[in-house]
Amino acid sequence: MPRGYAGKFLDVDLSRGTVKDTTFDDSILRSYVGGRGLAAKILWDRLGDRWNTVDPVGPDNIFTALTGPMTGIYPGARICCSGKSPQSNGIIGSTCSGEFPSELKCTGYDGVIVSGKASSPVYILVTDDKGEIRDASRIWGKEALEMTKILTKEVRDELKRRTPFAANCEPGFIYCGPAGESRVRTAAVMQKLAHAAGYGGYGAVMGSKNLKAIVAKGTKPMPDVMSPSTVNILREKVEEGIITTRDRMRRWGTGYGGWEVAARSSSEPVRSWQDEWHDERAFGGDKFDAKYWVKRYWSDFNCVTGCLKLAVIKAGPLKGAITDNPDYELQAFLGPNLGVFDPGECIYLAALMDSLGFSGINGPNTLAFVGELYQREILTHDDLGFELEWGDVKAFERLARMIVRREGIGDVLAEGTYRAALKISQMKGVDVTPFAVHVKGVEIGAHGTRSGLDMNPIGYACSVQGGDHTSRVVDAYTDMQSVYQDSAVYCSFCTFDPNLVWEFHRALTGWDVTKEEWYTTLGPRIIHIQRAAELIGGPDITWDPAKDDDNPPRYYEPLPSGPFKGKTTDRAVVQELKREYYKAIGWDEKGIPKTETLQRLGLDDVDRVLRRIRK
Amino acid sequence: MLVPGVEIPHLCAQCSDYPCVASCPTKALSVSERTSAVLVDNEKCISCGKCIEACPGKVPFLHPATKKALICDLCDGDPECVKACQKANFDAIWLVREPQVGFGGLSHKLFARTPEEVTKDVAINLYGEKGEELI
């Protein structure tokens, strides 16, 4: 059995109600590692031939929640959720942190693969070497806090009944919120109230399968590693490195960015990306810090960075909201991007997004898109049923709840920004797609390209994860580190020395994987499967690389204010970088992977399917 | 202490654009190359108070005896206040070592606020609605 792995995967078919164990050859695990890589492999093997007909929110899709060998051993454990993405129709690896992945590995499973669709709401309970499907009607439709309370109690009671003298029966779980249940394409897979795997919209995939949650409680030890003493030394090195050099991250997380990224690098979305600069000092991290933070560190198990802070609104009209203090992304999207410049209001909206199970990046992007259409009088009071001015927290809350209930216009907006834009263009007879900020259906993270100080020009355009800001493309190699992080599944904020992880990987698994091999063969292999899935897409939307390997139109409008006023992304530069990237990674000038590249990587089956679109 | 229990240390935030230095009519203030802290040349200081007006947090003050401007010089890179706080294990003040990454480091200027302002926030954080009454 390979080291670092629990050794088997739980394969659940919800249509038939069957649960079985499945394993993969060592050679597959060595190549694809786990998480994003292994998910791409599983999805391609099982769905590749009929990829264009699989509806992401239909029963044919497969939902995977996988760990990797580093999970739970390297600091910062995460779970990687994947499947055919309801946003991009491709494969996206989306991770979130919490105790679930460590618990899962302690049950003896490395991951859960869910196919089919249950006839009524269910959740999957994973205990030592055993998986079972259980009724979830009691928690279906409930918002996060209530759901967490009921589910935790139910599972604890059940586990205590089975083993009366067990020491600890507190489970870890991932779940989808009400947004996921309504198959909202911007719904996240959630964990611990406020942790979300947002990109990709896998909350909708869970919801479409009537799968409310996956719960794990393990009592077995973590898997053996090849060289415990080396792993211990490396682990201490990483932890010490983080503790002694990451003071800023440990003190504030990324929650100091709400003012900073806008004012200093002009790359924070403001009012649906119409601007990327503001100088509202009231929105600085220190204001969140003094008034709302109640806990300096809120770490998940096994994390020494502790970038999470807990925030509570203790007074005023929005009193009572509790969430993890918005990190930079949520500060941006639930702050300036909705015209909100008050930390309290931002925290209130963040708590709402978490409670409803929206992705804090994708969901608010859609809200801001509607805000802009209202500003331009394309959508009016008649369409919405209320006024929607920038900065009106209660109105945006109402809109978010409409989307979750799929009421009126909410039904259109639940399909995500791009699909909603297509529909609204049809309804209104005005082309509103230039206002939709997305790349391949995935709404973009809060890092603009226009000032030139933040995201590089093709960072999103050429990424196989669409608008994902954590998987940015600079040249043919830069993305490979994120592919590794998502595949070995650990937190990028716990990466102290990127070169150290390869030593860690070798000591852990005993495999002689080197950085060179990963960057030239193993990483590209995963990228190419993701690329193929993305190119074939379907059934509702397919992407044309000539048109869609690009930034949204908004990114080519000049910045209207601030120190970088007038500056914008250069189309010629984007085209040039794109050509260079295609050439370097081995794609033809149309952006389709070349046959010889795929053969070199041993992906003949991918080549066979791509032949269909390669004319 | 403006509200019982809410103690706000009033310290120089080390702004990166140095409004105090820019405001000095006699160029008595300069920036240390080694520590980036503000240094006062007592010979040149005319006690005009311009630096105090310029400071967003109103941190500098005039020495009661000499009437010369007093601004935190970070004790030449090893601040005594931090040492005292750490020695006592209060851990309320500590050094945040800052690698030059991202957009050039944290925006210190945001933290240049008067204790009155910060007290309002912290009082609510500590006491909730009761804090509003106490202010």
C-alpha cells in the first residue's frame, strides 16, 4: 500500500443506494496524487467519452471529495471537491479547510466519490472502514447554523449509541447550504459554517444529487508515512518557518486587504468592477480588527498559520451576525463591489452568504452584476420588486434570498453571472454580456489586471480553472505549484518554502517525484485533462478558445479613477502572451492540445476525444 | 482610558509616506535609513507643532521640559515597550516582522488613529451595546 494514503476510496451510488470500496493502482496515485489531479482522472475515465452530454446538475455527474497524501500531515488540511463544474462545464479543483479531511483519513478512506441521485434528501456517514447513506430530511432546507446544530447532535448521539464509552464523537462534515439545494450555480461546498470551496459551484452538484452532507468520524490513526523522522523534521521546519516569518498573515490573515489592495494597487473590484480603486479608510483592516474581531486565532486542526479570525456584530441594527472575519476576497466582493464601505455591513453580508451556502466570490459577483444592470436601468423596480441602490445591504440580502428561492428574476440569476447575462440579454433585447465579469463561466477573484500591479494579463484567460485567482497562469510552469497544492491537498497559506514540499512529498510517500518531473510531466497531465474537459464542455455552453481564452470586456475598459486612471489591460499583450503560453505548454494556435503533446504525456484517450473538435 | 477597561496604547504607526516629515518647516525630521523610523534633530526643531497636526493619529508630542518634538524612533530597531510587554507575558504589543511581499507591505497609516477613535470600536467589541452607553 502506498504510504501517506489511507488506501481506499468510498464509492457511493445514490441512485442504487449502494456503497462500496474502491482502490486505484499505485501508478495512478503516483501520477495524479489525489485531490484535483485524481478527481480529473476519475471524472475523465468515467465520463470522458460522453462528457458533452453530462449535465453538471443532473444525475449523471459525479461529485468527488478527495484528500491527498499531504492532507492532515503537512500543516493546513483541506478537502478538494470536484466534478463536472456547473459553472465552466469543465473540471475544477476547489478546496476548503476544516476537520473533515483529517477525520476522513482517520476512517481509512482517502476520499468519497458520489454518483447518481438519491430519491429523497440523504447524507453520507463515514465511520471506520464503513460508509452508509442516511436520511437527511431533518436538515434539508436548513440554514448553516441550525443545520450544523441538528446534524452534529444527531451524529454524536448515533455514534455514542454505537460505542457508549467513545472519548470523542464530534464529527467533521462538508455540506451544501440552501443555495446548493436550489442548484444555484454559485453555491459552495461548505464546512464549519464559514469555510467554503466556492469556485466551480459544487454546492449545486451536491444539491442536485439530494446529497446534503458528507459526515466523517474516524478513530484510526493517520496513515503511515515512509520516513516518520524525516517528515517530523520537515514538519517542524515548515511550522517554525511560518511562525517566525508569517507574522502578518498570522496577525491579520488577508483581512487587512479591503482598503489596501484598492488604494495601493488599484485592483479591487468596486461597484461590479466599474472601478478598481477607492480610498475609503473606513474600510481598513484595522477597523474590522478593533470593533468586530473577537478571537485572534481560529485555526483548523493541524494549522499553524491561523489566518482565520472570528467576527461578531455586537451592537447596532445588524447586531447578531457571526462569521469568520471576511478575508480579503469577501471584504472586496461584499464591500466595495456592492458599494458597501462599512466593515459591519460587510460582515453582515458575509455571514448571510455563509449561512445560505453561497460561494463568497461567485455569488456576490452575480449580485453586483444585477446592481450594475439596475444602475444602467436595464433591470428596474418592476423586474426586481424593490429598489437596488449600491450599498443597500438589506436590498442585496433580499436579492440573495430571492436567488436561493428561485423567485422571479432570482430563477434566472441562480444560473450564475454569465448564464444570467445571456438570458437577460434575450429578455431585454440589450446585450448585457459585457457587464458580466467572468472567465469561462467562473466569476473572477478580487484581483484585477488593469493596473498591472496584481494579476498578470493572462492569469485568468489561460487558466483551466477559469476565474480562479489561486491558479494563475504566468508561463507554462507557474500554475503547476497550484496544481500540486490542490492535488496533494494542503493550504497555500501554509506553504513556507515551495521547494521544501517536494522533500516532504518524498519522505511521506517514498516516491521519487521531483519538482522537475512534476512541472514537466505530471502537472501538465492534469492540466491537459482539465483543458480537454473544458474545451468539450456542454451540454448548455461550450467555450471557443479564440474568443473565451480572454479576459472579460470590462478588463479592457480604462480605469476611471485613482493613481492608475486611464490604464487598462493591453489586448495586444494578452494575445502575445497567450500565443507564447500555447506554444510553451504544447497547444496548437487554436488553443487545443496537440496530439504529440498528449502522446508524450500518455493521454491517448484524451487525444481520441479531442479529435472531435480538432478540425 | 476613556472607557473603563478599554486601554488603547497610543503608538506611532510608522506610516510609509511620513506626513510628519513632510510637514516640518525646518527639516528637523528625517527618516532613519536603517530602521525607517522618524528621527528628530533637536537643534533644528522650533516647537511649532506642525508634525502633530499632520499626524493622522496625533501621535507626536512636545517634550514637557525641552519643548522639542518627540516621535517614536523605534529605540534604534529594538523597541523597549515591546520588550517590557513581552517580558510581562501580556503579549499586547509585539513586533510584526514584515517581508517585502505583495504590494510593499502592510498599510501602516491605517493604524494611525487617535485613542478616542479606537476606544469607540473596542468598547463595542468588549461590551456590545453597553459599550455604546459608556462612550
